[in-house]
Amino acid sequence: MLMKFTKMHGLGNDFVVIDAVTQNVSVTASMARRLSDRKTGIGCDQVLVVEPPSDPHIDFNYRIFNSDGAEVEQCGNGARCLARFVHDRRLTGKNPIVVKTSNRVMQLAVEDKKMVAVDMGIPELEPENIPFEANEKALVYAIDVDGQSYDIAAVSMGNPHAVLNVDNVENAPVAELGAKIEAHSRFPNRVNVGFMQIVSRNEIKLRVFERGVGETEACGSGACAAAVAALQQGLVDSPVTMQLTRGSLKIDWQGEGQELIMTGPTATVFHGRIRI
């Protein structure tokens, strides 16, 4: 069987997007690994699948597979690409649309040909719900890695994030330290790791080591988590411009208990078919 797909990216964070609404396909972990492989497959950070709604109050189900085949709960850049995909492919005439991941419902609005705004929901700061092992909620937590202590913020945007404040993201040990924190025992489901540099009261530079992927050029949920961490610590003011390797995202959050809005660009790279 030949399966149609679309290659997309959000600021360099790239995806293979699969329409499981008009195609009779079922994506598995092994298929996701094959599609993600940059040498023998199509190549991407994540595989995104749009499916018919499982609930009458939503428009689509939205599934996300990392390149290692693990199905995960959230991907902000992917959500923007998904909105653009269903809009361009005329799978719906609605705008905004409502999609459901494995653990939350999100509203996505196509603002123009490039920009998409995503209501990422209410950030989760309670350790047990992230999940993160801690005795009580705090703005920052000390975490031990190879005998050295690092201060991190812990946030869930539907998926878990650890955020470190660094002096300069250019020389931050993203690959080495990111991998160790990702697998830290205090994060039972592993964690995405953000390294943020405060530039001004409204600007942050960010690099992210994504769980099950490694460093990516952009991470939407990671940008949201970093903004939440910086705002909670009083380091910046909302809205925040998050500078990533290939461009920027705008994050607007008015504080604990409030929904967070992320706005940024999307791009379609090419369409194709692959035998499955």
C-alpha cells in the first residue's frame, strides 16, 4: 500500500504528517521509527497523525510519535503544523479547530498563510502531575547530576519539561547534560530539557534537548515551558519572544491558572507517497 504524507516544519522542528482521516492507515511505533529515519526513511523529529474525532466535542484526534517510536503527549510546533495541514488539505472548514491529544484538548487557529496560534492550555506546576519527584511545589528545584547540583524549574505543558537558566545558550552543554537530565530518576516518564538565556524583560534565547529525539532546532512546548519558568521567577514580562535557532515564537501567559497562547510560523516542505 502507498501511503500519502506531507513533510512540514515549524522553525526547523520537522515532521511527517499523516492523514488518517481519508486514508485507512494505522501508525505503529515501528512505522514511526522507519518514517523518521533520516537515512532510510523520510526523516523527521516527530511523526504526526491526524485521525477522526473520538469525541463529538472535538474536530480531530492528534497523535505524536517521537523518532524513537515512543508516542508522546504533546508537541507545540507539531500542533501548529497540524492546524495548517488540515486547513490546507480541506479536511475541515472550521477555524479555529479543536484537537485532542492523549491527555488534553487544544484549540488551534490559522491566522494567515504562515502564522498559527495555539491555546496550549493551563501549564501544570504541581510536581506529582508533571510528573516530577519533589516534596513540595517550588519555583526551582535542586537536582543532582553526577555529583553536581543544578537548579531547574519543572513544568508540564501536557508533556514534562525541565528548564535551566544559563548565561549563554551557545556554549551550554545541551547534548551531554540534556541527555542525563532527560533520563534522571526524579522524572519517571523522562523529560524534555530546556536551556534558556534571559536577553531582556521580553526576550529569551532557548535550546531544547527533546525526550526521545535529542536537540532539535525548535520545540514549541519547550518554549512555552521556558516562558512559564521565567515568568514565575520574575525574570521576564508577558508576552515573551522566544528566540530559537531558526526564528521566534510569541508566548503570552498571564500567570498561574491561566491558559497559555503560543503563536508562530509553519511551513510545508513537500508531499509524497511511501510504501507501507
